Amino acid sequence: MKKVAPPLLLAGVVLAIWQAYVAISGISEQVLPSPVEVARALIDSSGTLWPAAWTTVSEVLAGFAVAVAVGTLLALVLSFSRLAERAAYPWLVVSQAVPVPAIAVLVVVWFGFGIAAKVLVVALVSFFPIAVNATDGLRAADPALLEALASLGAGRGAQLRLARVPAALPFLFSGLRVAAALSVIGAVFAEWVGSSGGLGYLILEYNNQVATQQEFAAVVVLALIAIVLFAAVTLLERVALPWRRAGSY
């Protein structure tokens, strides 16, 4: 409860200020709806929002799974070969320097408007922090432990299992938390470029209709998806690394 109370209190203060500003200023609800109006839109549009949310969640989970697989595999390759790291790392950085909308446009052109394009955009957006953090973690293994294992005849596989992977797990979960948030952003951009469903598509439709309350409601659902995915990764970390619970947040 001590960890939950501060963010809830801050959210309550922000919502109260927001509600008071809208009431006092008399600003049009089409420009800035109040929290009460957004909550009403969440209820009134639930029949549209939640099916769209499921579409977006499906894209996010599939893309996130691909990002985890590709990111960890790439980290293994880079951690064992300095040559591979020097050759590939600059291109990893370049891949993140390209704006997400530009990537999404190209992917949709190449793969069409199906779910495969959305999954690929999500994976491209979110794999970088996984790969980088996992690589750093695999290289963070205690050199003395590696030497001791080598002196006992342990090969690379045994060293990986007994020393490198345990050292990399905290780094990996840090990357997974960042990727969890980025994956939702990637799904929205992919839906903006070309889609007939999902929350990103709905946001564009509501914007065209100047339905600002519904647009805010869709953003709230997107935020909830990101929070739930972030919390799920954090919970998985606590299960996988119970010794870090005392220092976790």
C-alpha cells in the first residue's frame, strides 16, 4: 500500500486540478474535456473501446514476444563476439534513430495492412532496450567466477548457464520494462499508418469526428494497457529474482 499510495495521491491531485480548471475556465469540451466527461465517455463507448483494445493488445503481445526472442538472441551473439558487437552495434543505434512513423510506413508498404505488419513494427520499436540491456548483463558476469568455472573445465555453455545468465537477468528485466511501454507506442503508430481496427485507429476516427471525450477515453485505455504490461513484467521479475524484492519498486 505504501508503494501504491503516492502515485494514486498524485493522480488524484492532477485530476482535481484538471476538473477545476475546466469548470472555472469554461473551456469547450471539444478542446479539453473534464475527467468526469472522459469517464462518461469510457462507459458510453465501452462497446467500441474494448474490442479495439483487444486488437491492440494482441498486436502488442505478439510483437513483444518477437522482440524478446530477437533481442535476447542478438544479445547472446554480441556478448560472445567483440567483432560482431563492433559490426552490429552502430546499426542497432541507427535503427532507433529512424522515426517510428517512417518505419511503420515502410513496413506497411512491404507487408500490407494485416496483423503481421503491426507485429513487426512493435518488435522493431521494442527490441532495442532488450538487446542492449541483455548484452550488458551477459558481459557483467563476475570475471573471477568465470575463471573459476573455466579452471574446473566448464565450457562456454556451462559458463553461460551458471554465471552469465544469472548476472544478465536483472539487466534483462530492466530492458523488458522499457520495451513494455515502447511496444504500446509501436502498436499505435502501426495502426495510424494502416489499419481498420485497434485503439490507434479509433483515436484517428475520433479526431476526425472531433469527438475529444472519446479520444481521451481511448488514450486512457492505452495507458492502462501499458501499465498492466509493465506491472506484469515487474511481477515476473519478482518471481524469477526473489532476492531482489527488497530493492524492487
